[in-house]
Amino acid sequence: MTAVSAPTSAGTSFDLGPARALSCRECGHQIPLAAEFACAECFGPLEVAYEFGKIRREDIEAGPKSIWRYRGLLPVPSDVDSHPNTDPGLTRLVRADRLGAALGVKNLWVKDDTGNPTHSFKDRVVAVALAAARQLGFTVLACPSTGNLANAVAAAAARAGWQSVVLIPSSLERAKVLTTAVYDGALLAVDGNYDDVNRLATELASEHEDWAFVNVNVRPYYAEGSKTLAYEVAEQLGWRLPGQIVVPVASGSQLTKVDKGFREFGELGLVEPTPYRVFGAQATGCSPVSAAYKSGLDVVAPVRPDTIARSLAIGAPADGPYVLDAVRRTGGAVEDVTDEEVVEGIRLLARTEGIFAETAGGVTVATAKKLIETGQLDPDAETVLLITGDGLKTLDAVADRIGPKATVPPSAKAVREALGF
Amino acid sequence: MTAVSAPTSAGTSFDLGPARALSCRECGHQIPLAAEFACAECFGPLEVAYEFGKIRREDIEAGPKSIWRYRGLLPVPSDVDSHPNTDPGLTRLVRADRLGAALGVKNLWVKDDTGNPTHSFKDRVVAVALAAARQLGFTVLACPSTGNLANAVAAAAARAGWQSVVLIPSSLERAKVLTTAVYDGALLAVDGNYDDVNRLATELASEHEDWAFVNVNVRPYYAEGSKTLAYEVAEQLGWRLPGQIVVPVASGSQLTKVDKGFREFGELGLVEPTPYRVFGAQATGCSPVSAAYKSGLDVVAPVRPDTIARSLAIGAPADGPYVLDAVRRTGGAVEDVTDEEVVEGIRLLARTEGIFAETAGGVTVATAKKLIETGQLDPDAETVLLITGDGLKTLDAVADRIGPKATVPPSAKAVREALGF
């Protein structure tokens, strides 16, 4: 790949691979590559615009065993994997016949992103954010977060030898605090809710030129990392697109990038551009996009989240309208499920496939079940479910429902009796 | 690979790939392949004996992206990956320059087995045990366990659609109970300590012909799974052996199989048979092998474990004498570290490489540090550390030591003050 120089307002140049500019998703206004996230003309969200070189399947297959095999399709330099990073991705695409039988789907796959370095898909987006931030001249990696993102940022910064600043609400569960604090960055608990923490991050991002808040001032680059989920699914299926995919919706960014990834693969001739349908999954306790979809609206009214699926609990999802676009354009849908169904979804996936997902994964499985039962998802089409995080991180969600079948004295007879022999 | 038929005492035949017999490690007596684990002649432990076909690097490289790429070197049929299983292995070998700088080792790698399906190396041995058990005619997968093995057995059985029976001490921590119970097998808490549970498992294994206790009656097959750690290290280094490797010691089986794996690769011409040194790592609170090594003994006196490294807390390690053999033959050593050092080891690895290990990983890192400080490990030789399990499973070990740097009100000024700006 050729190195690229893009002029910026400061007159410096960056090697961000095939990335050529930032483009407003609302008005199309373009600006040079920079650490910007909102359009100066209309305040719409900025997205990376590319000029791709020739990308061949065999070059990807011969590439690194991580998301960096797709570096020619990401806003990162071609030598990205020579810098210390967590090398996420290339997680398993699991054939799920037993779950398929339980759901009545003939041809089902689970993309199991619990295998990432900190056990969620956030390692993908953070790795891309770190690579772009390095090029853009930042020296500190930062984020506001309630969990998975905090883990991923703290770990990625530690691995790279960068400082990190991670802001969390002071009420966060102990397990999520520990799994971030262990990496020994600057973890600060903020007295306030997640909205307060988020506002604080935006303020700090504007005041500290060397702090890259991955999901704020470098968000356009960060978000592109989710495309790798689509790339991997297509490559792992043997270079073709699935008929249907079910994606959990928090901010909505992931779903729109999965759709973008499939489209790019088709446009670049890496796969046949066959039709695919994208479905969004939400918890009923935070289902603003599902509500908008069902009401036939183009705008998403904010809600106050109340669900055990805390990693999806974004009441005002920034990419909600784009989720509605993608879902409607591809013939998909958005559906939501109760917390009770979320727990049943976690248990169903664990029981049938031996994969223990966090609550967001329960949302995906339970939503798939509901979509089938309501006739929205075609049980005869090849279907992929995205499992984006690990059950070890949300043990409390299932703690009340599961446990040993029995407690017995240490005798073989007692074991047999307990098992009903 | 040619299918193999081995006659058994019952007159049936099994396809266990290149496996030809079970051989006593003490007296060399051989018996046909069967579900046996102790020599009828001398009560010594039985081990799988092979007749390997031609194994080529390119065939391995073109194989599955899991331990099954080495199926020609394991006691499993050649179609092993066509049966539903968790497909473990091919975890990351991470270049660890920052940890190396902290330890004073020039050329350091971490084999990060936290990326396995249930986040420990136990997925490897259980997958091999399941594959062999299927061939041997078992229908139930079982184990006594205090943690990682319980997770791995319950998940593997769920994925395969097998029944599982997992026996745990009733005092086991809530997190380890939950991460096993979620797979919905027959999890039984036993009133007693781990020794009681282990004895109960041996009794049940003799009474239930269709129950494969992975670490009891199919142990010879199960143990072979650890060879894949060595195979992967050698392949990922570019088909060569490291100069030194540090391996945690519980029963000692893993260390002896890593040594076996390196030797096999050399004998088969897959790597140059260059010299390597194997080091064992224990927690001082359960260090019977380290004590024997330091005293120059060939036998290992049992101890009563008292350490936070519970996954290594086996007071009477079955393979202890074979660990001493391997370590002495290769010019390595066995060393042990305090619980305080274990926690520091966990934190050092997390801080420098962004990898959060369970207590066993802390033992490995801290022992490597001590081996260097005492001049036993050569800081100029290429060195690999085995990190065999995930920190999410042993949060309590670090809970008292780490946390947010500060709790602040939601203001940028407060953040800057907390960070010392």
C-alpha cells in the first residue's frame, strides 16, 4: 500500500493508509484527516472517506492473524502491526447447529468475539483508534466508559506503553473497576452518572490536545474498527456474505459499520454482492431504536435506560437514525427483548454451544428467537449472530438463576441419587 | 493419515489417529489403547505411545486454526474437527518487549492462553479428552475440579451435546460455580475438600462405564493436549524452539508435555532440535516440586496447599518426579514465589503488556523474575512464559490492591488535580 499524506489545518501530514478525508454523513462536506468528529457546517457526524487500492483475497489471507489483515481497508498506516498493540480479531466463527435446532434456524453461525484480548469487540475499535491516534500525534489514550471500553483502553495503552485516562461513574460494579485498574493507568471514578462522565470527557478532549478520547475526538477512526467484524464473517464463511445478521444496538455504530463492511467487500469484488438483511437487537429497557423502527419513524427519541444489559444502555444512541436506514434498506428489522428473555438467551447459548456471553449476547440470541417467532427472520436463510462480549464480565445477571443441581455428601450413592439414577 | 485399529481387551477397535498403545512410564509395559490410566504391572502412570506418519510443516499450516492442526500428533481420529467441539488453541504468542525490559530479558515472549474458549489452557486437554472419549465409547464427560477444568468440561460437553457431570467442593467461590453452572450440565457440590472430591471421582469412574472423567480414567489422552502449547510456540516462533520456557506446575503434567512436544518436533524434523531449558514455577504455599528440586531429591513429598494460586494448589503432584527429570535433563530449574510476589507478577504483566492473567500467570511471571535475579535463567536467551488462565477468574487475588486512583466530582479541574497537573 502506498503511504498517504493528507494536509491538515495545522499543516502536518498523516499516514492513515487508504483514508483520504473526513466526510459529513449528513451534508457530505469533506475536511482533511484530523481529530474532528462533528461537521463544522451542519454538526453532523464525520466518517472516514477512503480511496482503496487493489485488495486481493490472497493478500488478506497471507496477512497478520488479527484485524490487521484488513489494514488496507482501515484508517491506519500499512506498518500498523509493527507497533505494540493488542492485535485483536480473527475470533472464531462457530457453526451453531444445536442453537440452530433450538431456534428453528437451519443454517446458523455465531461470531464469538469473547476471544478478543479483553474479551469484547471493543479491542477492535480501540486498536484502530490507537493506531490513528498515534499518527494524529496524540500521546494519551482516554475514554469515558461503563465497562468493556474501559478494559480495552486500559489494556491497549499498557501494551503500547502509553498513558491512559479512563473515566467511570463511581457507582460502577467492582468487577469492572478491577479489570480496568489492573492495567495501572489513570482510572478515575467520577461522582455522577454515565451522561455526566461523557460530558466531562468531551470537555477534557477540547482542553487537552494530546488526549485521544477514543469514542469522542477520534471517534470517526475508532468506529471503523467494527467493520472488521463483517470482514471476518465474510472471509470465514469462505468469501461470501450471509443472508442475515443480528447485531446488538447500543450507540448503533457497530450495526452501521457491519453493513458498511459487507458493502465494501462487495464493491471491491472480494465477495459476490449478494443481498443480506441486517437486524438490530435491543433490550426493552433501553430500546429507543426498536421503538422508532416499530413506529415507522426516522428519528430516535431518547429514553432513560433500565436494563441489565448495561453495555447496551445508551438512551440517546448517536447512530440510531443510521441504524434505521441500514435495517430498512436491507429488509431487516429492529426488535427488543425483556431482561428475563436476555437471561434465557445467555443460558440457551451456553447450554447449546458452550459459549458464555455477556448480557449483550443474551440480547442478540433472545432477539433472534423473537424475530423468528414473529416471522421477521427467515429460518431458511443463512444467519449469523454477533456475540460481542463475555459472560465473565456480567456474572450478576445470571447469579440468581443458576447454581449446582445439589449439594451432596462425598459418596457415589449420593451422587447417583442427586442425578436421579 | 491412515485410520488405525487397535484391539482392546473388549475386542473392539478405536480410531485414535497415530496412537498405538498405552505405555507405562515406570516399567515400559504396554497395553492396547483403552480407558486405563495405571499400569497393571507396577501401578505406574500410563502414557500414549505413537507411531507417527510423515508430518510436514505445510500440512500443519494448511490445517484448522486450532489445536486440530496437530491432529497427526495427538490421540484423536483424523476427522476430529468434524465433530462439534470448542476448537481451542492457536492462541497468541505475544512479543513482550516491555515486560522483557522490566525483567531484564532481551528476547521475551508470552504465550497467552487466556484467549481459549473458556479462557484457560484446560480447553486444550478437555478437547483431546472428549475426542478420545468419543472413540472409546463414552457418552458422559466428567471431572472433579476446583475451577478452570470445571468450566472447560461443562462448556465442551454443552457444545458437543453430551451430558456432563462436574464435581466441585461445596466451598468453591461463587464466580467459579456460576461460570460452570451456566452450561447447564450436572454440576454437583460435594461436602468435602478437593481430595474428597477427587477420591469420589475415581470411585464413580470405576462404577460407571460410560462416564469419562477427563483427568481420571481418560487421563493419558487428556494430558497429551498440553503438547499443543509446545507445538504452537515452536510454529509461531517460525518453526524453531525457544532457548528457555517457564511453565507453571500443578500436577506437573503440563510441563512434562511441553518438554515432550518440543522433543517430538525435533525428532520429526519439524524444527532443528536445538537445546532448550524447561523451568517450573510454583507458589511457595504449594511448592513440593520446587522443594524437591532444591533438595536434590527424585521424589516429591506431599504438602498441604496454602496459596492464592488455587489452580496450582495440588499438594501431591502426580507428575512431580517427571518434572524433576525434565528440568534436570534440560538444564532448567524449579523455583517458587510468595503470594505477595504472585500478585506483583499479575500486576507487572498487566501494566507492561495489557494481559490480565489469573494467579497461575502471576506465579509464572514472578518466578521468571526470581530466576533471573538468582542467575538461574539466562537473560540473553530467547525465553517464553506460559500464561495459562485469565485474571477475570481470580479477581479476588488482586481486589485489595487495586482500584481507581481517585474519586472526583464531574469537573475538568478536579480531573487535572487528581492527575497532578
